[in-house]
Amino acid sequence: MPRVQRLAGVVIVAWMLSLAMPQQSAGSSASVAALQVGLKSLGLYPAGVDGVRGPLTARGVQLLQRRRGLLIDGIAGPQTRRALGRRGRPRLGTRMIQTGRRGWDVAALQFLLIRRGYPPGGVDGVFGPATASAVMGFQRSAGVGVDGIAGPATISALRRPGPPASIPVGSTRFSRPVAALIGDRFGATRAGGRRHAGVDFEAWHGALVTAAGAGTTVFAGWNSRGYGNLVVIQHAGGYTTWYAHLSQITSWVGEHVSAGTRIGYVGSTGYSTGPHLHFEVRLWNNPVDPAPYLPRATAASAARPGRVRCSDPDSYRRARIDDCRGSH
């Protein structure tokens, strides 16, 4: 697997545990989002803030710990948070948060506002006018005092279980990751009453798989919970796309990709009854129906092996030589 970065064992174990079966995915964390903001401000976290503790977050913590002479365990404990300076304190709920405040708690607040559908324009740990406006919008809907100050009542209301963010699908679009028709769709019934967490593209073994949009690869390797060879790409706005059952992976952790970048080839690894691409779109690590994010036009029937258009220079650059020769 060319250039796939080998991470420390503890990082791989933590990430693999988070890659449970689709129907049991864990959500994201405001505390992790705040950590990512602090690391990003120091140039130690190269991806978008999504609140999901993956290998890039753990690696950023390890780099900070190495830089400050701390125990390198990838865990953001008290000493590591102190090493972040004011970006690592105080914890959410320990002070009133209002215009002009900066720090960990502001970033966590901003992330919770996004989760509840009141985006402050970004997660940067700075309480400015946009964050104040988002706080007032939430306060109005939650029936707490509308003053633009995040005190105990506002924070408590944000922390209570509630509806997820209602982000318009129209603001985000992905391209098809493989030239094939869609078979099983999102929500299809599975054994044990589970629901299908993505869509299955009916592609042949060895078909080219490309990134569905611009982003950063945050996982590229084997998943023992059913996905087989898996690539996960993080995009802006809290979105990730998942590409499972690959026969071969050509991306690597930390790679910056664009729509159409080659990331692997279709296979039947993991829990799979035949060659296909299982494709997921997740928002804050929760599976959503990929169909509204994909082009409306129905893809042409999948070509048979060896029908890559090698006369097209762009297609040739992205394809394997064997694809062009028709030998699979």
C-alpha cells in the first residue's frame, strides 16, 4: 500500500474503535472540536474541525507533546491542555462567555451551536458578532433569556439532547466516486433489523474509485468491523465520505485530495457478498443519505473491465496500466 502512513499503535486502536458498524457510529464531541481548534492555531492539525477524534487529531496531540517535552501518549490531559496556553482553557461552563472572549470554551460553544443548527460562521475559539448572533438565535428558540451571553442556562440547553443541525443540502455537493449504477440505497434493511448506512455502487472488481470532493484523507487501511479496505476523507462543514470494500488503496493519511483524485479500486473485502463500492456520507460522523448530495443524473451502466478511456489523457493518468490493457 504505497505511502500509507504507519501511525502509533495507540492511535490506530483508538481510531479503529471509532470505526464501528455504520448503524452504531459515535457522534462528534465539542471538547474534541475545541482541541482541534487549539492544535490548528499552532499548525499541528491540517484538516477541518469536525469534533471527531481521528488519527490527525491524535497525531497533532503527539506533536505538541513532543514539542513541549511531555509524555507522548496522544491523550489531551491537563498537562497537554496547559501546553496549548489560553487555547486549552477554560472548560465550557466555568465562566460566562460573551463578546471578546477567546479560548477552549468558546470553540466548544461554537461547535455546539453548529450541531443545533445555529452556525456562528466557523469554529475558531473567538467570540465575535457572528457567535453572539448565533447564541441569541438559539436562546430565542430555546426559551432562555436572549442576551447573546452564553451562561449556565444557555449552555445547559445546548447540551441537552435535541435535533441535529438543519444544514441545507444545497450548500454541499459530491461527485460520484465510481462510474456505476446505484444498487442498495440508504436505509435498506439489513440482518438483525439494521439499516444500510450508505449506498452501494454496482461496479466491477478493479474499477477506479475517486474522491467525491476536496478534502483530506483521515483513514486509509484495513477495518475489521466489516468495511474491509477503507478510505475516509474529511471535507469542510463537518462532512466525511467513506469508501469501503476496496481491493486496493492508493491514498494515504494526510493526503489532500480533490474531486476525481484516485483513492483506490473496487473490491469485495470485509463483509461483502461480491464486488461493489459501499459509499457513505456522514455529517459530524452520523450517516446521512448520500443521494441528495450526488448528481441527479443517473449514471450510465457500468463499463466492463478494461474499458477505461485511455485515449483521454486525464483518464489515463488516473488509471492503472492494467485497466487500459483490459487485464484484471
